[in-house]
Amino acid sequence: MLFLQLLANGLQVGAIYALTAAGFSLIFGSTKIFHFAHGATFAIAAYLFHFALTGLGFHWTFAVAVAAISAVVFGVVLDRFMYAPIQRHEGSFFTVFVASFGVGIVVQNLLGSVFGRGFMSVPTPLSNSVEVMPGLYLSPLNGLAIGCAVICFVALHYFLTHTFVGKGLRALSENPELVRMFGLSPRRLSTYAFALGSLLVVPGAIFTAAGTGINPAVGHHVMLISLAATIVGGIGSLRGAACAGLLIGVAENLAMWKLGTQWSEAITFAILFFFIIFKPSGFFGRATVS
Amino acid sequence: MLRKTLSSIAFAIGLASAVSVQAEDIEIGAVFPLSGPNATYGDIFMSGADLAAKHINEDGMLSGNLNILYEDSQALPQQGVVAMNKLVNVEGVPFVLSAFTGVSKALSTLAQRSQTVAVNGGGVGPDLAELGEYFWNVIPLANNEVGALARYAVEDLGHKRFTLVYVDDPLGESILNELEKTLPTLGAELVESHSIAASAQQFSGVAARVRSDNPDVVYVASYGSQQLQIVKQLRDNGVKAQIASYSAFSVPELQSQAEAQGALFTTQSIEWGSDDPVTKRFVDDYKAEHNKNPTSYIANYYNAVRVFGLLAQALEAQNKEITGANLLAQRKATETFELVGGEVSFQDNGTLLAPIQVLEVDGSGSGKVVSVKTAE
């Protein structure tokens, strides 16, 4: 029964990881911008959801809207007013990374200053587990997180394969020059990528605020997982990042079935090293020759 | 014109000499977590230290104004050493407040080498008592806290099976060692211990393991945001056993956390309603300033700064320089100190010995005392 319990926990955690990793992978795959502040987007969405719900007393649907709008605005503003100028001045990959890293630190400290540096969580009965069978406890959040992730991925898949902007985003990740030749603006597509990628962290941020709780440094862990999942899934592969996120979440939990609990976090890096050594192209990435 | 110039010069000289006859400020340092997930502790520690400095300055205990220079450790040993280096080698302070077991152990070597007194009021690892004569503790250490809680849980509540969830650092290791040593002597057992990384935030799996251990008591040895996440996730995931911990549970966020209600924790025993003038002034002024009751951490850092004030005052009375070596010599020469909580004395190893109280989280903000145990 412990195995089943850990598997159920792993699926919930994996669903959240998959969504955040897919957001990062979408941005990185399309724009080649190492958006380290993706973790900051997660933290902003989580804090504003918490604030709108418990501080302002909004209905949860409005609180979700506040979180979604804030995440999208933050991502787009960064793209327009930080990454675009750096790219215009032909800033290197490293310059972009440092700038993004700096924003992550600033956001963490701003959140700490505004909302306090302690732990916060959304009080909700949805996080309370009930014993569905002897030894197996599930909370409504388990099912909601998994269901929400499935819906988001189906919608994302439809968007990328059936809409003009979606096809443009896929094309951008393949060949930006060709996109330009077809009269599309890579800059505008980049903004769409940031908007969509930032929107994908919102469900994870909300479920984290309700389930495990948040602190201003919560974005670091998210970023770490997103990065690992992007590499394991294959750089540029959205499907790969999602599967890798799920794999990491499940593996983190199942590791505790036979190994000590301290191995839970290490398993992420074990998986990462395994892929770097034995399958550097990741789950669905293509092998490249440089 | 000449007269005007001369009078200006005379005024400037007069002003300069007036400044020079004023006593210099006296500075001490503090290495606290001011950012990161444990920054909440920094705010708490500072409130106690600042209040003590304010009282010392109001009373004119020293020849100059006492200032505290704060440096950020982020509760990380490496950052703590960098901060300590700056305080000792750049600022030249003779006395530094320290916090967190890992940070305190890391900076103790520099304290010993530079003959700078380092005083811990937050870390509780038992080996903090063995870090040299320049490292002092104004807080009872984990061996006292764990022992008191174990005795209460076993002897008063009849619990026998303990599970430990502990952060993988010197503090967690020391609590593991204490429980392994103490429980068998009481006829209880440590059924299982679960180590977690300091950065871990997901504990639903740990909760599943804890549930399968079927313990009477889950002892949580963590701190900062992480301990709140552990408690929430243990309860959310169906763990119904008695939750217990050490003084890290005295932070306001945990005291008001719904899932933590009923949890047991330990701190040094302080009678907040005491008529003792030092305690009364501390409690009254803290309440007036912050509109809430103080906790033992706040008292510890108030006491740490007050110890400095008392020692420096004695040194100045003897026309001695305020250095680490002189502060140490003066502490050894001083039998007792009037601190918050009453008259106390240091043991030879530089650690205060105080009775321990077991409290229950009851939503009042400071916990309800359920038992007081003498330190062993």
C-alpha cells in the first residue's frame, strides 16, 4: 500500500512539475532565452493568488484570474523590456542568463518585503486527505492537479497544432529566419511564447500554494526541476519536458519506497546524470552534431 | 573680512573639538539570516538584540552609544563565515551574535583565532558547547530540550514509539543522536528516522512513510519555512500522531498555523509574568513596541546583548579596553548575571544552564506551558 500511496503522491507532484517544465521548455525552445526568472513567475502567481483569495477576499475564480494575469504580464514585460533590449544589443546567452537570474533574486526579495518572508499557505479543505482504502490517503487536490494538467496539455497541444500563432511558435523554434521570410515577426511570437509559458506555471503555483505552501524562495526549486526536466525531456521538446516533469515527480516519491527519504531530491539529479551520460538528446530531443 | 574668516575657523575648530570629546560609538556584530527561507528568524532575533541595545543606551551603561552591525548569513555556514570575516577583520568588533547550529560551528573557528566572543542564542546543537572558550551559548542546547520533551512524552503522556523527521545538517544529526541515546533509557524507542534535505519542500511521501511507521510521536527537527511545510503536509496526509519539536517551533507563523495546534515543543523556562525588574522591563517594552508577547528567542538575544553590556560596563569601570579577551576574562570573573528570566550563571564551557519548559501550541502566540523539567 505504501507503493500505491507514493505513486499517487508522485503523480500529483509530477503533474505540477510537468506543467512548469513545459512552460519553461516552450519559452526556451521557441526563443532560446534561458528564462531563469520562470521560477519568479511561479512565485508571483502563487503569492498573488494567495493575496487575492485570503487578503482581498476574492472568489477563487477571480483569484485564479489575478494569478494568471500577473504571471502573463510579468513574463511579457520581461520579454519586452529586458530580453528584447539585450538581444537588440546582441547580448550573449550568458548576459541574458545573468539578467534573468538577477530578476529572480529581486522578485524573491520583493515578495519577502511585501508579503513577509515566512511560510504561507491557502487554507482549504481540498488539501486534507481522506482514507479511500486501508493505508491509502488521497486529497481532492491530488485529482484536481492531475486533471488540470491533462486539460492544460490537451489545450496546449490543440493550440500549437491548430492555431496560426501555435504553428508560428513551433516554426520559431525550428528556424527564426524562415519565420521572418514568411512575414511573421519573431519578436511578436516571442511575446506569445512568454505569455503562454508563463500561463502554464499558474496551475502549479496555485496547487503549491494550497498543498505544500509557499515562501519567497519557492521559485528556485521550480526552476531547478524545470531545467532538469527540459534536459531530460530533450531540449526544445515540449512533450519531452512534460513527460520528464512527470517522471521526476513520480521518481522523487517512489524513491522513498525502498530508499531513505533523503534520496528523494537526489533522484532528480540521478535521472539528469543518467540522461546526460547515456541519452544526451533526452526523451524526445533530436541528436545534434556541433 | 579677516575677522569673519578667523571667527569661522574658530567656530570650525570648536565644533571639531566638541565632536572629538564625545565618546566613540561601541559596535558589536550579528550574523543572522536576513534573507532566504529562514529570514523570519533574523527579524525575530533582531527585535530582541535591538531592544537590549536600546535599554543599554537609555541607561547610559556604556561610555558611548552601542550599535549592532548586522550581516546576513542566510542561515548558511559559508555565508556566515564571510559575514564573520567582515565583522572581525574589517569592522574589528569584539563581540558577535550568532545563530543556527551550522553557521555557529562554521564561524566559531574564526572567533577562537581572532579572540572574538561569539554568542549563540538560536542554534541548539549539543556540540555548540564544545567550540572553544570564545564561543558562548545563552540558550539551552538540544540535549537538554530533547531530553525534557522525551521525558514528558514518555513519563507523563505514556508514549513509547517515536519517529523522527530531521533536516540533514548538524542540528538534525545532533537531535537524532540525542533521541537514540535518550529514548531507550526511558523505555521508549525510536522506530524510524527520516532525513530530509535542507531545501526539500515536498513531504507527502515522507508523511506516507511516517504513517506506515505507526508512531505515537513524530519529532520534527527542522526550522524556518520548512518546519511549517512539514507540519502542514503531515496533517494533510493523514498523520494523526502527536507532533513534537524543539524551540524552533516558537516562531509566530507556526504558533498560528492551524495544522500545528496541539503540537508540543520545548524552550527554556522563562516566567514572563515575573516581577524581576529586568524581565518586567523587557516584557513591558517588547509588548509596547510590538503589540504581542515575546518568545524565548527574543529573550535569548536580548540576554546576549545585555551580557555584553554588563561585561563592557565592568571593563570600562576598570579602565580596561573592550576586547574579546577582556570580555572573556570578565565573564569568568562574574559569578551571576541579571538577565531576562532571572539570575543565571554560565557553565565552564560557556553555556547557560536553564530549566526547560514543555509547551503546547494553542494559538495564543507563545504556547501553553504543560510541564517544566530541570535540565539534565
